[in-house]
Amino acid sequence: MERPGLAPTEDFRPMERPQMDVRRRVAIERVSPEIDGGRFAIKRVVGENVVVEADIFADGHDQLACRILYWQGTEREPQSSSPMVPLVNDRWQGEFRVTKIGTYRYTVEGWTDRFKTWRDDLSKRIAAAQDVQVELLIGAELIADTAKRAADADSELLREWARRLHESAEKESGESIALEEELLPLMERYPDPNLATRYEKELRITVDRPKARFSAWYEIFPRSCSPEAGHHGTLQDCETWLPYIASMGFDVVYLTPIHPIGSTHRKGKNNSVVAESDDVGSPWAIGSAEGGHKSIHPQLGTLQDFRQFVSRVEEHGLEVALDIAFQCSPDHPYADEHPEWFRKRPDGAIQYAENPPKKYQDIYPLNFETADTLALWDELKSVFQFWIDQGVRIFRVDNPHTKPLSFWEWVIGEIKGQHPEVIFLAEAFTRPHVMLRLAKIGFSQSYTYFSWRNTKQELTEYFTELTQTDVREYFRANLWPATPDILPQFLQVGGRAAFMIRLVLAAMLGANYGIYGPAFELCENAALAPGSEEFLYSEKYEIKHRDLNAEESLRDLISRVNKIRKDNPALQSDRRLRFHETDNPLLLCFSKSTDDLSNVIVVVVNLDSFNKQSGWVNLDLSSLGLGTDHAFQVHDLLSDGRFLWQGPRNYVELTPGNLPAHVLRVLPQDSYGAEF
Amino acid sequence: MERPGLAPTEDFRPMERPQMDVRRRVAIERVSPEIDGGRFAIKRVVGENVVVEADIFADGHDQLACRILYWQGTEREPQSSSPMVPLVNDRWQGEFRVTKIGTYRYTVEGWTDRFKTWRDDLSKRIAAAQDVQVELLIGAELIADTAKRAADADSELLREWARRLHESAEKESGESIALEEELLPLMERYPDPNLATRYEKELRITVDRPKARFSAWYEIFPRSCSPEAGHHGTLQDCETWLPYIASMGFDVVYLTPIHPIGSTHRKGKNNSVVAESDDVGSPWAIGSAEGGHKSIHPQLGTLQDFRQFVSRVEEHGLEVALDIAFQCSPDHPYADEHPEWFRKRPDGAIQYAENPPKKYQDIYPLNFETADTLALWDELKSVFQFWIDQGVRIFRVDNPHTKPLSFWEWVIGEIKGQHPEVIFLAEAFTRPHVMLRLAKIGFSQSYTYFSWRNTKQELTEYFTELTQTDVREYFRANLWPATPDILPQFLQVGGRAAFMIRLVLAAMLGANYGIYGPAFELCENAALAPGSEEFLYSEKYEIKHRDLNAEESLRDLISRVNKIRKDNPALQSDRRLRFHETDNPLLLCFSKSTDDLSNVIVVVVNLDSFNKQSGWVNLDLSSLGLGTDHAFQVHDLLSDGRFLWQGPRNYVELTPGNLPAHVLRVLPQDSYGAEF
């Protein structure tokens, strides 16, 4: 099979001697983190550390020296290095901090350290009372050689050292000159580049702004924001909701699509295939005579209104996220202007969406296998660019798993190359490898299977995989208890307590989480039909009018949860999530902490929305920085209660109707007396 | 730090659209086997299969088709392919056989299969009783398109099919034409190359001759072969040993170094630093006025004698292995001719070998960090070539871990490029990563830690690592119960039974194994000192004269063991080694089998050389191809005893003084009645 255009693989070039310095004796293997042999970048946010490990060794018994090299993507060569130290079994470790948004690169370098080897050998010889005169002369040569590589002042210093050592080689003082404390670090500053092996790969880091790692999202249908029932809400109406959303402590206001909606084959209420004349249609059926992906639905307002909304959102300390759904209604201008971007049926019509035998005649999928793909890619990129120009920096991408992976890798690379601050959330609910691949190729955050993980075993296994394996290097989970498409059974049957349980789990397990509001805080849980996860009278097909001050609202709990998240850095990352045993399968216990253990949170959740559950948790105290037999105070940040716990085993009892979870801050052991 | 000469890394080229066909939608990940991201070749012998797996997936829900591409190193492009089938969770698997010695390459290719997708969808539509007229027209177009890519006869066939389908699209018969059995395989023969993603790496296989995987080695000091005590043996004397060695069933006669031995600082008996005038010196102190690595010690004979010896060895169905030890005595011609290949001390002398504070003044190590390294590399390569020209095809390389890894990768690549039949055995006893790296860079076989692995836990863990992880793809263990350098404690204290135990373990756990003879079969176990692993009166420093017919000789047991190995293909590979539980920590039970389970061997060894041990083994029957509740016969190939076993739990009892092991061939379940 012919392979036009794809450049040949070059990493299998046979080793030709002229291409390397044959004196390099160090081998570097199993560098970590490294995703798929370096094919993909790892992710960090500004201010985070990157801990790098590698197996580094050479023939023989010489001492090695190793370091990390790292640099920003704008530089061509390493600009900084960080030392590595040996762990056990030829494994080395070092770390560095990323301080700027954008791309970084890192690699590893190791070399045989002749001076350190010589110095250690010298100590052994001296201990064995051997004559070391010749050895001292060898050392003097090594120092003089290094002087040639050293910077001016150091060079002078080393030349002098070599001279002194050479002169006193026959005297007792030679040994002490050779072993002087200041000499070793000075020598190590100037390794011989001809002996240094650099790892053959340059590994990449995508460094995002902190919100990529820590964010609370609030999803709304703008047309439901009208203060008057039965009216189509506008972007200006949405502004009146901002104090409410901000007061709950959210960071991101995510708008479902705001574009003109098609009328051909428009869906009616409850996804009916026949719409009434007053049905508003699904915001995801994008495009009409009034415009497509770069237009605003006239009933919502104007582009001017949108820009003003973006400003207002910022004034409330929030940020807008826009929904990008690359699909078209039959009325989208693309259908006329670019029929070549769609698949044509033999009868001349454009092919509508299908999942045979189901048909979705209100949607035309784009045909990414068209001969004109490059023009299509460029146009879709320009959609992102258009909204960036209106001030948007966060995109929630609808169904990315039904468009080519190579397109996303390209378009995200292009956009982030110009705007590294942009955050992309992948709304993919599909097979595991596709979910992970979307994260690898650049999505900043990802929806997860959280919505369907309810039991202790399911939650423990899934979040251990996401946070304690290589997956954590590139996949940032964003946890949603429900979405307009997904009303999980657990919420349908579990009542208000179920919403509380899933809220606490999402917000505590995930540094990124979101809710579909106000449906969520009002505990809306009527399903279209038994066994269905569709909402009854789904907001996807009609305008909603709700009482935000309803008594059953979880608004206060949500506000408390978001404040706890903001006050406790332990909850702002998922890397140090760990689960602790409980003796009751309906009690889930986990902890998060900062790297330095200065902030430690233990969460215990009753997974049963109907019954009180009690039992013993068995904490892994060392992971919390606690000694095994001391008492320590825990402060329940949800209830404001305080408990004195002791050792690993402690009793908990949680009543779902009241508060189904403890969110316990562990207070420093020496402070509980004062604070209690 | 400057990096002269090393080409830039190219696998991080940003994805540029013109370099790929943007319609390729398939992603390929986690290809297995793949060693260190494809940096190193896997190993096979002629006739073996390579099972390849990969995660292969695309966006959306289209059907995929996948295959392995493979070709010999002499070809530039894939010449063959093998289909892959889906396992679970987007994992695909296929296999192919390597039939020629040398290098192979393989990679993986996957594409969206439009026709299969269309065909499956059509079936769903038909089942839902939908009108499929337009669908049939779409199918006719697909077939007509494919006809353009197809070979002459097939093209004609497909054009006709398209025409028939198009014509009858409106009739009932259209559906049956579309689903005709012959059409699908015909269509699958001509995938659209523009849609096919090829994995970005071409992975390598080093294909060796079968002896690289299955061999029994017998190590001798040629100078000890004289029929007369006190005489220096010759190569002609060695010929008289060949019937003895062949009768025991060995494949390889490994000669310790046969070169002239230096006299400066020659070591005396028991490694004494002062030699007596009649001391013969260590064969590893290579080089004298009579020559170096390309010369034969005059007392052993001439080059003519050596070539004759090689012929005689072949006549006995054996093969010579030569010891290659790249180090020099102070009298080696290199010291005069190439002083630049050694490190010079400030006093002008050449630096002798050291492990401070220990000094080895009889050895000059080569200095691989010399400026003249390339000339040194070329000379050392010519040593291999010299002995290849004399008929040698197997080299046992002494202490490779004290010479640069890059040198070995280069020299093995050079030699095997010309002589792919050459086998290199790495005699490295050093840190784990260095051991493994030597195998990765090309050594065909490797010494192991077997000599120091005695307990059930040690043996189980170590051989599980070697045979059930990726290590097995490149590291071929060669197991030695003892060597001239290593007389393990277990043999020192355990008497004859200990030798029997270690023989059976080496020969059964390892498809490659070797003994240091005749010391081993004569159960020589006197150590130089308590705690030492050196032999007393080591053959390294003096000539030995032994009675090969001594009563205590293990010759008969060794013959039986080697015959069992040759008769049973299960024992000729390590890939299907698995351990089975026993309820006695001193009983080790393991099995080996052929891939098709036609030959299954269960070995039970009493690890206690002093006491009878008994207990129950608990077999994993499914791994042996046995049902859970049937009786089956096992035939002890060592004792010729037969037992009727039933189910997983069976009783064993082994007396070390008698036979400390069962080597049980599992007979087919339906044959035991006839054979018993």
C-alpha cells in the first residue's frame, strides 16, 4: 500500500560512528514522565513542579553525574538545568518548576564524572595507606584540563589548584589539597561535554494557566434566563444571573450554543420529531438563514450584547466558556456555500446524521473525509478564532470523538500556539482509548465516566487510574454529576440527598467539576421514561423558567463546597488523591493534600442516599503526615464540627438527609490543644 | 553544553498538514512488543512466531480493519502482511512467522473500512424494515470506486457487481446482491490507501539461528586436556575429549582463552601475586611476545591445529565457542604498538587495572576514552573477524560490562550485519540495568543471577521476570550452576545432591544452560577460603588432570538431562515457563510447554540437598491443557517412573541422595489407558 506524503520514520537510523562521540559511555532509559515514547506532551499549570526520573548507568564502576535540561518552546536549546540525585538501582531523580504558560521541553543528560571517581578512589587508597603520589599528579592533570573549560575566574582558581596539587604531590599536604571541600563543586561545574550522553528525545510539556487544573463550572441555557416565564431569555437577561452564580463560588459560566437554530426537521418538546410552531428547537441544531457558527441567535441578542456579557462576567470574577459543536442544521449557510463539506447521497441530497437504524434528520454531520478537508479544517479553526476575538478563552467542545483525532491535534496546536491561555474541555463519552487520546492530543480538560461511577469499588478504581497512573500526566478530569444529556439513575431515584452526595463527590474528587444549573441545585430529577437518562421536558428542546430561591435549592451547600475548595489548596489538584479503607462498603473515604502536607483534607461520603451509614475508617496515616499513635483534630468544614481522632481507625456516622459527607481538614498535631 | 556531531532529534517534528493525508482517522498506540519505544530490536529464532498487539481506534463508530506489515531487513518496504483481529477494548492482535536469519522489521496499519461499515449498517436498516434503495446506490458507488484500485480480474468482477447492484437497487434482489458472501472478502482486498494510518515506527527483530534459543554449553580449559598428568594439554589433546562431551549431549564446547599468556606480574597458584617459574598463568592475562588476541598459545598448538579442532568439533555435532576478553597483559604487543590505547600514568607507565584499593598489575585495561577510540574499535572488531575466518561462530564475551555499551552495540551490529549466524554470550554479572542493556544492544544470550538464586521465592520471582515480562523479548538467559569464577555456597556445602539439584534447575529452567566441566560433573566443591566463591587450586591458575570416569561423576545424569531436553520441544524455549504452587517451601514446581500444548513437562525439584521433602503440588491445569477433574498420566523422564495423577493437587516425595527431581512428561489424557 502506497503512503503518499508521510515522511519516513527516522528514529531507527542505524548508529553510525561519525554521528556520535564514541567516548560517551552513559545510557539513559525509562525516562518518566514520557507519554507514548514522547509522542505526546505532558501537562502542567504555571507554578507546578515536574519530577523527572530515569535509569542512568554506564559500563564499569565510574561515578556518574546527571541533570535535567529544560527550556521553553520559544528557545531552540536548553536554557536551564536541574541536578538529579541517585535513588536506588541506577534510578535518578530531579525536578524543576514551570513558571510560564506555553510549551516547555525537557530531557536528561548524564556523564561519567572523572574527578568524582578519582576523588572517591583517592579516599579509598588513603584509607588503605597506599602511596598516592602518582594519583595526586593524575588529579592535578584532571584539574588543569577542566580549567581549560572553565569561566575566567574559575579557570584561574582551578589552574592554581592544579599547580598547588602538583607541587605538593610528594608532600603530606597534597592529599588535603585534593580533598578540600570547595574543589569538588567547582570541578562539577565544568563537566566534559564529550563524555555527556543526552537522552535521544526532547519531551514536551504543555503549561496552562491554573484554571486548567482547578475550576468550578456552571452550565446554563441562556434562553432560560428571562425573568418572565414564557419569554425567551437574552444575553442581557443572563447578566442578571451573574451575582447568583458568583455568589455560589463558581469560576466558569458555560453557555450552551448561542447560534441561530435551524427550523428544518426541528425537534419539538421531549425530542419529538414534529415541532410545534412555537417550539424553540435544540441549540445544537446550529445554523439558519440568520447565520452559523459565527453568529448569535437573534433572540439572544447581538454580538455587541455578547461582548458586553463577556465583560460583565469578568467583573464578577467569572469567565465565559462557549460550546463548540461542529455540526449543522440543514439550514446552516455551509450547506449552500460548501456542499462539498458534506456527504452527498446518490439522490443528490446531503446525508443527515444516522446511527442505523436511527436517523437524525435535523443534523448534517461534516464530512471530514471530503477531498476539500484542508479548507474545512481552516474554516473550523476560524470559528475558534472568531470567538477568541470576542474575548472567549474557554471552549467546551461537543462530541469531539466523532471528528478526526488528527483534526483536534492540529487545531488545538494552532490555537494554543497563538493563545496558550485557551482551555479546551472535551465532551467525549466514548470508549476508554478514545477518551484518553483526546487528552493526549491536546484537550486541557475532559469529561469522565464519573456520572456512572457510584459504588465504592467503581469510584476507587476509576479515580486511582486517573490520578495514580501515567494518565494523570495528560488527562485532567472534569466531573459532572449530571448534564442536559445525562440524568443518572442515582439522581432519578435518590432524591435531594443523592444530589448532595454527587455534588460532594464531584467537587472533592475532582479539582475540576461542574454542574448543569439551575436544574442541579433545584434537584430536578424527572426522567423522560423508565431506564432513560433523558430529562422529562428537557431544556434542550424548550425554555425553562425556575425559582432560583426555591427552598429545596442546594445553593447554600454548593456555596460552602466551593468556598472549601478555594480555601484549601489540597483540593485544587488531583495528584495526591488517595483512598483509605472503610469497613462499610457504603462509606467512601479519601484524602487530598498539598505536596508539603501543610494542607490535608479527608473526605468521608455516605454513598447511600436513603439510610444512615456508620463504620470505621482506617487511615493510611503516613500519607497524611501523621504519626501512628497520636491524637489529632479534624475540623468538618461542611458542618463546622470538630472531632478528636486517634490513630488510623476512627468511627464515622453519616445521615444522608442531613449531611451525607464529612469534609475534614486535618489540623496540625501540635495545634489541636490550642484550637479545640 | 555543546553536542558535536549528534544529529537532532526528529520525532518531535510538529505535525504539518501537508505531510499527512488528513483523511486518515485511525490512531495506533501501545504496540507490543516494542522495546524502549522501538529503540531496540526484539529477538526471535528462525521458525518462531511474533504475536503483535496494538490499541487501534478511530473517531466515531466506523468499522476498522488492521494488519501487521513485515519485511526482511534487506528490503526497504513491507513485503508481507498478516491480518489482525479485535480482542476487547480496541486491542487488536495478529501474528506472523520469521523464516530467515537476519533482521526483520514490522509495523501496524489500520484504516476505516467504509464497505464493512456500510454493509453492517445495511443489515441494521433491513432488520428495521427501512427503505434501503439509496443505501444500495451508495454501496454500488463504493464498489465501483474500489474496482479502480483492484487488480485486473477482480476489477472486472467488482465493476460487474456494482453494475448489478445499481441496476437492482429498486428491486428486492438488490439487498441479496449487496450481502453476497463473496463480495466482502473481495472488497477487503483493496482498502483505500488514503485512509490507512501506518504506525509511525518500524520495529526491528533480530532473527537468530535456533541455537541462540536452545543450547547446552560445556566449558573447558584446553590446557587441562592432556592425557598425562602434569603435562600442558594441546588442542590435539582436546580432540580426544570430544566423544566424551558429545556423549553427554552438549551442543557447544566453550574454550577459555587460547592466546599467549603474559609473564609480567603473572599470578601463581591460588591467585598468588608471586608466580613460581613453572606456573602457567591465567589464560585471561592475554598477550606476550608470542602474540595477542589473534594468536594461539604455542603450548596449545598452531592456528592449523585450531582449524582442525574446529572441524573435529563439527564432526561430533558440536560447535566451538571462543572466549573474547578485551584486556591485555603488560606483555601484549598492543602495549608497545599502541600505547595510546591505554591510560598513561604521570610517571610514564601504563595504568594497570584497579578497583581501589585493590590493584591488578597483571592486567592493562584498554582505555575506551582515548582520543584514538575509532582505531581501537576497528582493531577489536578485527579480532572477532579473525576467529570467524577460522570457523568460529559463537563468542562468549568476558566482562562486557566494563567496556562501553556503545562499542558493543556497534561491533555486534557490524559483525551480525555480515554474519547473522554469529551468537554472542554476555558474561556480565553486574547491576540489573546493565545486564538488560547488554541484551538490548545485541548480545544473543546472557549469563544471569541464577548462580545465586536458590530459594523457591528467589527462583520464582527471577524467572518470572525473565520469561513473563518484556524482558523475554530481548534477553535470553543462559544458566550456569558454577563457573571458574563462581563456586556458589550451595554447591560448597550441599555435596553431590546439590550439584544434581542445580543441574536439573539450570537445564530445565533455562533452554540455554552450561556447565564448567569436568569440575562440575566431578562435583568439585573445595573453596579457597570460607565465604569465598573462588575454587581452591583454581584451574584459572594451574593445569588440572582429572579422572573423567570417576564413580561420583554426574555424567549419566547429565546425559539423561540433555537427552530429555532434545526429545521435548517444551524445554527448548523459556516463553511458556510457569510456576505452580506447592505447600512445601522446599519443593519448587514449574512447567514448560509448546504453544500448542502437544508437549508438556512438569518439573518438581527438592531444593533441600540434605533431606527428603514431600508435599502437594497444586497445578494450574488450564495452563497445561488439562481438564480439572480428569486423571492423567505423568511419565518421569529422569527415573522412568509413571504416576497416575488426578486434578490439580498431587503428592510428591523426593529424596536428594537418590534423585532430587521429577521431570514429568504429561501424557495426553486419552492415551494413559493404552500407555500405562
